[in-house]
Amino acid sequence: MGLFKIYPEPKEGQKIEMKKGKLWVPDKPIIPVIYGDGSGPDCSKNGITVLDAAVKKAYGGRKKIVWFPVEAGQEAFNKRGEWMPTDTTTAIKHYLVSIKGPLETPVGGGHRSLNVALRQECDLYCCVRPVQWFEGVPNPVKEPEKLDVVVFRENTEDVYAGIEWKQGTPEAQKMIAFLATQMGKKVRADSGIGVKPMSATGSKRLIRAAIKYAIANKRRSVTMMHKGNIMKFTEGAFREWGYEVAKEFGDQVVTEQEIAEKFGGQKPEGKVLVNDRIADSMFQQILLRPGEYDVIATPNLNGDYISDAAAAQVGGLGIAPGGNINYDTGLAVFEATHGTAPKYAGQDKVNPGSFILSGVMMLEYLGWKEAAALVNRGFAGAIKAKRVTYDFARQMEGAEEVKSSEFAQEIIKHM
Ligand code: NAP
């Protein structure tokens, strides 16, 4: 019996593995890809063309990604009557590293978000969202180049845990009665109830990953963004646990208190500063003092907001990349962060940038830094040349609108 019921086994390539806590990447890794719904395939197919070209240029045929298309979303439902076939999650877990386009999620009913399901099923506890400006990208601020941050958002807990009860249901009534009789807390009788669990385990592993990333990538600081002044035992605890984790890194990190007490107010060279900011002030800070922030580690809901706000600040919401990563198991799913933009489906029109830059994150994760750098260079070159998809063209003076596939070729030309 093979591993899959519905997919043929890939004919070439090898699986990526975790060996002694490190990712081991063969020269021809098998990487599952979910093309996505709506206009998703325009992003992913053109994205793959770009990533393949970069790998070829960087390694001249010595390395190559063996793409393994797997189904999810509408495509899977139409063909097989299920939104996320078991074989798809099996492939994602077995091959460790994968990439996906956007998937359709109906609002207020229907099936639950496939993205959230995948993150929980694979315990992908870090949602990593780098935000940087590419010269020429239209944006709403004066100095977009000053913002260059990487958000580490906790991906499995907080109000996203899905523990909530609708107003008026017996469960909500029961919780309200329990809070009144057992816990001495009064809640209005006509309330819906949600629970916000945040654990030491979940918070610490996220913050640990952010600090490790900062050290490995020579970043200057890790800022814990929290609302601990109000939610003391969840977000406040997140901050406390973070400073505990920081101690594990010895003299590789330094806190603001240590800088004041031991280093005369000057951050010593080569150490990563670990500090914290209240969530609401963080939104002002990234606008007013963007250059002071670098890696941001934060619980789920804050992370959702700050990663989109930061991306919007550099005009990059439509091209913002993302990765969902479990650094312990090595399992990672990289993904375009926008939705399926269904009205443009099949028109070869949408911007494939988010998928492509997620591919850059994936190449960096594989350690294929040369190929990642080529894609970045090509992307920046295509934007400078002002041959861009409709979304950028309508905001850039003197730009020529090109199709998704032509934009991909433009990127390849500028590598
Ligand atoms: P959306 O698909 O992101 O589209 C909203 C608008 O954003 C589009 O109409 C378009 O703007 C612009 N846009 C999105 N992707 C673009 C691209 N690649 N290039 C250029 N412009 C792009 O958001 P939505 O309409 O709220 O959601 C549609 C479906 O996607 C829903 O089922 C939702 O659940 C799902 N979704 C999936 C994911 C995911 O899988 N990660 C994430 C978010 C949403 P203009 O109209 O101005 O051209």
C-alpha cells in the first residue's frame, strides 16, 4: 500500500526531513502545492514559474523543486465531495514543507476555515509575516523604507481557539450561571461568551522562535506586543513568559532594563534587544518610529491586526507573504495572505506577488538563499520597470498594466 489513496506517488525527488533538530533538504525536494480557489491558480502557477526560474539560475540544474500538486477547497470538493482530503494533509505532514494559494471560506456558516483547520491540525504555531517596502510600490506614508519588520504571530490559541457560545443558548446560560455561582463574576444574562486561553507552552515556544530568528538573521530587536495592562493573566503573562524565555539565550540578548543599568543606556553591538510594548501604542509606534522595530512577537489576535496594518503601511497588503511554521517538527506551510478574489478567476489578471514572496520565504527556510535573493531582485526590478498587474498599475504614475503571467516573466527578466 502506498502512502496515498488518491494521488500517485511523485516519480522523482526526495522528502525533506528533520534530522537532529535541523531541517535536512535534498537537492530535489518534493514540495506539495495547493493551487487555491478563484484566482488562486493564476497566482500559484505563475509563482511556480518564477520560483523554478530562480532555482535554475542559482544552481544551474543541480537543485530543483519537485512540485507535488495536492487538492483542497473548491477543487477538491467538486472532484471528491470533500474540502480537505485526508491525502492532502498526509502529504503536507509527510513532506514537511509546502505552499498554498488562497482557499474559499464562506462567511457565517458552511465549512470552517480550511486555513485555520490546517494550522491547528499541523500545530503550525508561528505565523510569520515579513513586511518590507519595495521601491516604487504605492503607499500612504512619507518614508515607507523605514519599516522592515517580521511579525511572529501565535497561531493556535487566544480568542481563535474557537471556544465560544452564542447568546441565549443553554451553553451560554450555563457558563453565565457558573461564573456567577462558582467564580463570583457577574455577566449580563443576554451575553455571548468566548474564552481566551493563552498558555505558557504556546506563548514561550512562539517567543523562543522569534528570538532564535532574530539571532540567526542578525536582527536588532524582538518586541513583545501585548495588552497586558488590561488582560493581566493572558497577555500580561505572555510578557512575563517572554522575559523568562529571553533568559535562556544568556548574553546573546539584552533587555531595556539591562541597557539602562549595565550598559549606560547604549545597546551593546551584536546583542538582540528584547523589549515589550502595549498593543495600542504599537500601532502608533510603527507609524511614527518605524525604524525602531524589527521582530515583533505577539499573541494571535494582536498579530492578525498588526501584520495587516504594517503591510498596508508599505502598500503591500496585496503582496504580503506568510509562513505558518512549527520550528520543532520542521513542518511549514507557506501561503499567499490575500483571499481568492473570485471575480478575477481565470483572467490572468491578479498580482501573484504574495505567492511569489511566500515562495521567497520558503526558499530561505530551505536554506536556498541564492535563489531567494534572485526572486527578490527580479521582483524589485519588475516594479521599478513599472510593468505591473492592474492593482499596482492603477496607483503608479506612468505604469503599464500587464497580465499575471507577463508580470512573472518581467520578474524573471530582472533576476
Ligand atoms: P480577497 O479575495 O483578498 O479580495 C478582496 C480584494 O482584494 C479583491 O477584490 C482585490 O481588490 C484585492 N485582491 C485580492 N487578491 C489580489 C491579488 N492577488 N491581486 C490583486 N488584487 C487582489 O478578499 P475577500 O473578497 O474578502 O475574500 C474572498 C474569499 O477568499 C473568501 O472566501 C475568503 O474567506 C477567502 N480568503 C482566503 C484566505 C486564505 O486562503 N489565506 C485569506 C483571506 C480570504 P479589487 O477589487 O480592488 O481589485
